[in-house]
Amino acid sequence: MDSNVKAAVLLVDDEAAILSALQRVFRKSGYQIHTAESGEQALDVLTREAVDVVLTDMRMPGMDGSELLQRVRRNWPNVSRVLMTGHADLNQTIRAINEAGIHHYIGKPWDDDELLSVMAEALDRALVYREHQRLLQVTQTQNARLTDLTNALEAKVKARTAELQDVNEKLERTNKSLTRAYRSTIKVLSGHY
């Protein structure tokens, strides 16, 4: 990531007080903070803004955190996904882990230091994925250029081989002609007409 670009975090919770508390936790982190009060609003933010990590509450009206993170995974696979819940619903959490591919789970109420640590790890994951994608693109571009250069070289080799074959055939004809002329000259000089 460019050192001038701030890492972007999207915080999603249907409770304004929770969003405000989360913003306070991340205020000194230097992250660019986006917020949404529903899964639908979060998807709108993701279509407009570059986001590195989504931190969402599990239980929200309409689209729950698991469904939101499934959509994030499908449409923005490079975005790290963190689930937060105050409910001890193990089945929903397991479903989110399996179906939404969440990278971290954190319980409510949270410990600020733990939350900051989890988000730092999630950002690292997002940045590693982004670098992987960049290197993959560079490799694909270089492979395409190498293929073009190989094809051009093969065409040059083929053309040069054809030229050398033509020259070789001309030399063979010239050699045969010279051999005939040489033999004729020998016959004339030796008196055998």
C-alpha cells in the first residue's frame, strides 16, 4: 500500500452508540473510517469506497453480519472480514466462519487492545492479498510480453532459416555449375573434346 494512502475500515452495526464507540477506538489508529448502520448501507459503501477491512456485528435487522460478510467475500474477496457479536450463538458464528470466510471473530463487549490487534492482523491480511494480486498482475504482464518476444524470435529464426536455405540452394546450384565448368575446362585443356 502506498504510504500516503490510509488503510480503510468499514464499521457496521445497527446501534449508533456502538458505532460511535468503535470510532473512538480507531480514532488514533490513522485508519480511514467508514460506517454503516445496516448490511445494505455497508454494501453501498463498498461500491463507492476502497475498503480494506469490514468489521460487522452479527445480529442486525434485515441482513445479518454473516450474510453481509458472505456478499463481501463474493464481491470483494480482497477485503478482510471480521465478525463481532455479543451473543453466544455458536451455530451462527460457525456458519459465518464457514460460509463468509471470516478472518477473525471478536466478542462484545470487546477489549480495545484486542480489537486494535485483530484489526491490524486483518489489515495485514488485506495488504498481503493486495500485494499478491499486484504481483500476479505483474507476472501475467511479463509472461504475455515474454510470449510475444518468443513468438517474434521464432518468426525471425524461421525467416532467417528460410533465407539460409535459399542461399544454400543457390550455393549448391552455383557449385554444380562451377563443377561442370571445371570439368569442361579440364577436358578442353587435356585435349579430350
